[in-house]
Amino acid sequence: MRRINFTTIALTAAFALSSQAFAQSLPVVSGTVEKVDTAQGKITLEHGAISNLNMDAMTMVFRAQDPAMLKQVKAGDKVQFTADRVNGQITVTSIKKGK
């Protein structure tokens, strides 16, 4: 019985690590915050091309994977972010103030 539990734990840990590695492999995109809507968990960004989404540079509204991350930024901030499709919606998966 312990062997099964250990195997389950090992597989769960491996999956979690591979998910983190995948998330870290997303391209980092530069952008400028145009608007933050914390109530709706959305952010409007003017951004460069997003290669993993086959998206050209533009201004658009994104959902925030974690709405708490929106508290770090405000309109006018230069940012570095990653984005991906999450449950079929284009979503900012990480964001930090840039230079």
C-alpha cells in the first residue's frame, strides 16, 4: 500500500513540476497597461507580438488568470507578461512591471 501512495505522490509532483516548466516556457511579451478592471479581472494592454498565440502587436483586453496580479500595475505602466489560452480564453498568466 505504501508503494502505491509513494508512486501517486511522485507522479503528482512530476506533473506539477512539468506544468510549471511549461508555464515558464511561454514567451515574455512587452507591453503598456492601458486600463485595469480589477472588478472584472481584466486588463487592457498595448503589446508586442505574442508568438505562442500567433498574435500580432495590438491593443486588447485580456482576462487575468489570477485577478490579484492586477493590483501590481496601473494604467501607463510598462510591463512584461506572459499570455496563453486558458479554458479557451486568452489570458495573462503572469505580469510584472518592466523597464
